[in-house]
Amino acid sequence: MKPGIHPKYNVTKVKCATCGTEYEVGTTANNLRIETCSNCHPFYTGQQTFVQAAGRVEKFNKRYGLNEKKQDSK
């Protein structure tokens, strides 16, 4: 490595603004604050809901009458 051209590598703490969890990481930045981390994000905690996706499917079926055709053929 050439001397004097690389940024200084620091060990700093990353703090989550939502839950307050702190992690130590190596980076060239001084302080890092993040909105959500893996400790509080709904995808990683298993609290994620798919309400919007279910609404889209129902809206599609209602628009094109897919449920009505199934009931008529029985």
C-alpha cells in the first residue's frame, strides 16, 4: 500500500435509532446512526405482516371475477 493515500480505518460504534442497540464495526466514518437494525426490523424479528399483498390478490380476483367463475362451475 502506498503511504498517505488511504483513509484512516477506525473501529466505531453503530447505533440504532429505533431500539438503541450498538454494534462495533470497522469503517472510515467516525459515527454511524441507522434507522433500523436486524434486532428491531420486522423482517428479521418475524413480526412482518403481508396485509397489503393479500389485499392486492383480493382486488385482482374481484376485478376479473375469478372467484365467481369457480362458484358457477360447481
